[in-house]
Amino acid sequence: MAHCVLIIDDEPHFCSSLSLLLEAEGYTVATANSGREALFRLQNSTYQAVLLDIGLPDITGTEIAAHINSKHPDTAVIILTGHASVDSAVEALRLGVYDYLRKPCDAEQLLRIVGRGIAHKQLEQELRASEKRFRQLAQATWEGIIIYEAGSLLQANGQLCDMFGYSEDELLGRQIFDVLLDRKSIKALDVRIDGDTIGPFEAMAIARNGKRFPVEIRVKHMEYYGRTVQVAAIRDVTRNKQALEEQIVLREKLADARRLESLGMMAGAVAHDLNNILAGIITYPELLLMDMEEDCKYREEIEMIREAGKRAAAVVNDLLTVTRGATCKKEVVSLNSLVSAYTGSLEYRELRKRFPGITIETSLDPELFNTAASTVHITKSIINLVNNAAEAMQDRGHIRLSTYNCYVESPISGYEQIERGEYVVLTVEDTGPGISARDMQHIFDPFYSKKNMGRSGTGLGLTVVWNTVHDHGGYVDLSSSDKGTCFSLYFPVTHENIHVGQNVLSLTDLGGNGQEVLVVDDQKSQREIARRLLARLGYRAHTARSGEEAVEFIKRQPVDLVLLDMIMAPGINGCETYQRIIQHIPGQKAIITSGYSSDSEIRKARALGITQFVKKPYSIQDLGRALKLEIS
């Protein structure tokens, strides 16, 4: 049955666009252009998800969210707003909103979050149903009854005999602790004395075939042929235990999901602003270092500032990867080439310098199949796993990176169940001290780290690995002992060939020759950063603080290239700005920049003719390479 989604927004065109997108994915969609209309629809229909704008003309979006949370707890609420802030994100979290997105939002990301929101609410429903089943089982399970005196069994009912596998004649006269119950396992639960009834107690029962199973026991004193005896009601609670374990697993999943929801709301709301701030922390030190002598007094401190900014930017990217999934474009690659690129990288050389006593070797299958993958995210996963292995061993040890083809004929029950299919497998194996059984259960949880936070890591490294592999449709297996640990990453095989792209430009000779560039950004600091970098690269820079101002500038003074910020408020965004520019200057060259990009808007910009995209915070090399490719 198709899931129903309600879109609440006062912009009819926006509602229509979202409706087409969701209907194409099989959803049934209804729309409301005001708060009152939304409340009417919610009163008369059931929806699995609601896409809600905060700024409605009559009733605030937060009031609508509060109403849904109170009256429709099984509905996932996703905020869509063009004016995101930390305060509004926190308020949304307080109201039980599932996620919080800034307009314009990426289509693939929106569909993914709607699907996850509905799945999350279904998980909550399953938990409530599990708890209900648990109560029903506790009340309805048939009980075995025995009558005994001084431990000697006098009588047993049919249910008891079926439960243990004996006939009544085989039990009469025998000590119940010799034949039915493990005396040492008996322990009192919340024991209450109600008249002559005592209990409940918990114990391990022993069936005739030797099988042990948990039981709950209540005992009552009564008269039996003129003497006082004990009557025990014995209930097999195996199914109750299983139901309780299911509840625990579901609660843990919900707790993990809620932690990631909180991270996702905060990261998505502030990523754009944080990357704008970090741009200055990274770029200004870079410009200062270019003018400094190697023996300058403050050179080391400035390099530390730049590296701290880069680490902060990496944390923002990791948060987005963990909470929103890996959204980079996937291309056909060989894992062998990614491993080889890593072992030839600066990160690898620095690791070898830090841990000279550790040896690293590779064993790559020359016949390895290809996979469709994000080079950036898988490379980051390799770096995280190798770094963790090296830090676990410290002084000496051995790390081995391997690749091989694997066809799984039937599901493999490892760290998680690996389904039937054809895979390429990347393993990172070390000879370290291993991972404890307790840590194994939480090793992929966000911020679960045994290292010093902020010094050796953020606690997101293995979470990034987990999310990356699963966003590629793969699986993670993990084995560990006191002799070492092995991570195995399974990626689905593709039989497509690798597409040969253009040669990568060298980082040398990136300077311009006085070409004029218009920088369009709503942030003054970003305009100044870009202006300084362009001047250093040999370009003449002009600036505009909005898309509208940029269009008027272009009408008066054409330029060789426009450097466009994608997200600008409250005016038109980068894509709309470029659309207006090419109406006056067809074929105008441009580069898009953004600290938190929307894939749908970038695809739209590419369709208009923009080929280069630079992610903030960018370095002088990043900008110079994009300019060289676009202008040359």
C-alpha cells in the first residue's frame, strides 16, 4: 500500500513540484496551503509523513508540529524552511520533528529522509506492538501445576507434563529439585505475599531431554487430604524472554536513530554557516604563510591554526556523512586503484612517520571486479580504518590491506547478515590487541571512542565507515581477538567499465593573466576571502553581495567568469542568478561555490552550462584548479 504524505506550504508552485517528485516515487500526496487547511486534512485523513513549512500565513509551523506530535504520533514530521537557524532546529527537536531541512533541498536527500522518517515511525509502532505482545503472553501462557510436600511431587497436570516431556507417573514421588528445577538458579523477583501465595520466583527448568529453559514460579499453601502442601504454578517464559529481548533491541535502535536525528538537524541547519566561518580560518593563514619565510617566528603557530580549521571542516563533513548519508556522485571504480592511491598519498606518508615500527602491506586481487562508488567516501573509510589500526598498536605491529572477489550463495551471519550477492571485498587487518566484546557492540556508534576526543579523533571515524558502506548498498563484517582485528567491507559488484576521464591538472602554474572575475556572495567575509585569493592567483576581482546586484553588474560590465555562491538569503540563489545572467550574456562562464550544497540545484546549474563546483571552505589550490579548467 502506498504511503501517504501531506505537504503543508503556502507556495502552490513549491507544493506542486514536491508532489510530482513524491508521486514519481510511488507516494500518495495531499497538499495544504495554510495551517487551517492542514488541520482539517489531519483530522480527516491519516498520513505517514508531513513536509511542513515553518512560515505559514495563519498558524505557525511549530504549532502544527506540536499538534501532530500530540494527536498523530505515528506521523513523521519533516521541517522545510528557507530561514534555518540553530534556535529553530532546537525547537523542532523539542517538538519531536524527525528532520529539519533548508530550502532549496536536494531531491535525493529529501526522498531518502522521507523514507527514513516513515521507517522510523514504523519502528516505534513495532516497539509498542512488541510491548503489547509481551503483556499478552505474560497473561495468556498456559501454566503447569504441581502439588508437592517437602519437595516430593504428589500430582502434576497435563500442561506440566507436556512442558517437561514426562508422564505424570514418571514424576510422582520424585524430588522436584532433582528432576524439574535447577535449585541454584532460583532467585526471587519482586516477591509479594498475597494471603497464602508467594512469588514470583525465576529459575531454570530442565526438560527430560536435557534442554534448559526459563520459568516463572508462584507458590501457594493449601490443604490436601488433611495435610498442608504446596501448589506451584510454573510458566515457561521463553517466549516472554524473547519478546523482552526484541524490545531491548528495538529500544537500542530507536535510541541510535534519535541520536542521529539530533545530529542531523543540528548539522544540516548550521553546516552552511560553519563552512563559511571556517573558510576564513583556513584561507587567511594560507595567504599569510605564502608571504612568510620558512624561519619566521610565528610560522608554526599559523600552520597550526590552518590545520585546526581543516580538521574542523572535516568534522562538519563527517557529521553530514553520518546523519544524512553519503551523497557524493558515484562512479565506476576499482578498489585496487583507491588502495594504491592511498598508499601513495601524503596521509599515508605522514602515518608512516608517526608509526615507524608498524609495517603496512597490500594484497590486491589483479582480477578484481569494479564497483560503483564515491571515491571520496571510500578513501576516507580506508584512512579511518588504517589510522585506527595503527593507533591501536602504537609502537609495532602489522597492517594488511587486501581486496578480493566474493560471491555469497546464501546469507552469511557475521557482524551483520550479509545477503546473497556478488561483491568486491576490502579488508583491513591488524595484529593489535583486539576489541573487547563490550566495545564490539558499540564500535560503530557515533562518538563512541576509546581515544582522547579532539586529540586522536572525534569518535565519528568508524560511524563514517559504517554509513559509507551501507549507503553503497554493502555490508560490514568484523572479527577480533587478542591476536588482532579484521574489518571486511563488502561492496556490490558492477560489470560496467571504468570511464576514462580528463587528465588531472597539476597544482603548479595555476595563476591567471589578469582576467576579470565577479565574486557573488551574501557574506562579506567570503567576498573578501575570494577577492584576496583571486588577486594572489593573478586575476582582477569584482564583488557583488546578492544575485540581483550581480545581474545589474553584468549588464554594465561583462567579466571573464562569475564565482557564484549557491545559497544566498534572502534574495535569489546562485542557480537563479546564473539563469538571469545568461539571458544577457549567453554562454557566460561561471563556477558554483557552496558550504552546504543541494544536489538538485547543482544538477540544475550543470544543465544550464556550469561545469565547475568548488566546496567551501576551499584552498587557493582548489580555486586555482577550477579557474584554470574553466577559463583556459
